[in-house]
Amino acid sequence: MSQQDRFKEAAAEAAAALLEDGMVVGLGSGTTASMAVAAIGKRVAQGLKIVGIPTSELTASQARSLNIPLSTLEERPAIDVTIDGADEVEKGTLHLIKGGGGNLLREKIVAVASARMIVVADQSKVVSQLGSGFVIPVEVIPFGWQTTEQRLQKVGAHPKLRLRPDGQTFISDGGHFILDCAYGPIPKPAELQRELDSIVGLVEHGLFIGIACQAIVGGPDGVTTLHRTA
């Protein structure tokens, strides 16, 4: 395990330690979130009684393999806490860029249905301004996606269709395409969010503004907790 993975694992275990019996828990997607799911699985094996709401088919499969009881938003519309990773976490605001794994739509639906969203990350994901090193994933309807791409180009998005390693078009769990949009540093993420929300053909985007309330971050000095201050 790399040092960075050890940092992620420490943060994931710290987040899992916050769970209590009876909670409905949103289970995030991605490499760091999978460590959190593994840590939650250990606690379930030790007797923790929770119900998980997975944000992707891959997460659901992992949770089942760990005997984590699962449900759906239809059955459990009120979630106590979601634990998920992020591609970038902005200091102070805890605004996020998410969706590197392509599950941003389901991740956001689960996150906004939660009373709390806790982000787990290693220190490399914490930035002073979003867009410092990551593109913004944008999930779009396949029908007429080229026209959606053109609309994004007109607002400076520099979109690029996401492909799988075999060169085929990446398709999300929801059956949509992903356009990765390179904006560079984002000084006003809330304004960009409103602009993206207005584009026809766009299903959802990877800006998570004002959703996370807490970030648990692993680093060489151990685990630290960041709270939203703005």
C-alpha cells in the first residue's frame, strides 16, 4: 500500500468510527470511498447495525460482499449521513469536485438526501481553490450530446467526451455520457454551478456546492477534521 493509500485508509476508518446503530448511511463511490465501505464492513462484522444506500453498482457489489445491509432511496428517503470521497475539497467552504469515477449523478442525489455529508480524503485533495488540478465531469443525455458539447464550449468549458480504456464511450450507471470540462481555477464556483444548471441536455455536474459539512483528511501528521466555515 502506498503512503497516499495509507492516508486515505486512516481517514476512511475515522469516518466509519462515527457511525452509530440505526443509521441510514449513504455509501459513496471511488477509490477512497471504497476504503470507507471496507471500514464500515469491518464495523458491521463487529455488530454495528446500519443500512446502506449505495451510489453505484460497484459500491453495491462491494457492500454485499461485506454483508452490509442495503436499501434504496424509495424505501429509505431520509439518510442520516453519507460518506464519500472527492477529487478536490476547497478549504473553508468544503465545496467539492466529484465524479472522476463517473457516478456523480447518483452521488449527488444521495448526498442531498442526507442530513450530513462527510468527505474522506488524503491531504493532496485539499485545495485553496477548485479547479486547481481536476476537470469538472458533466453528465449529459446521449441524445444530441454534440449540441450539449457545443453549448458547453460557448461558455468556456473545453469539454472532452470520456472514453473507456478500450476506446469506447464511457456510459454511467444512469446510461449517460460524461463530458470532462477543463475550466482551470474556479474563483466563483456557485456562479459556475448556476451556469451549468441552465444548460439543456446536461443531467448533472460534478460541482458539489454547500453540500459537505465535514471533511476527514489523512496526512503524515495523522487524521484531521475540517468543518465548513463559509
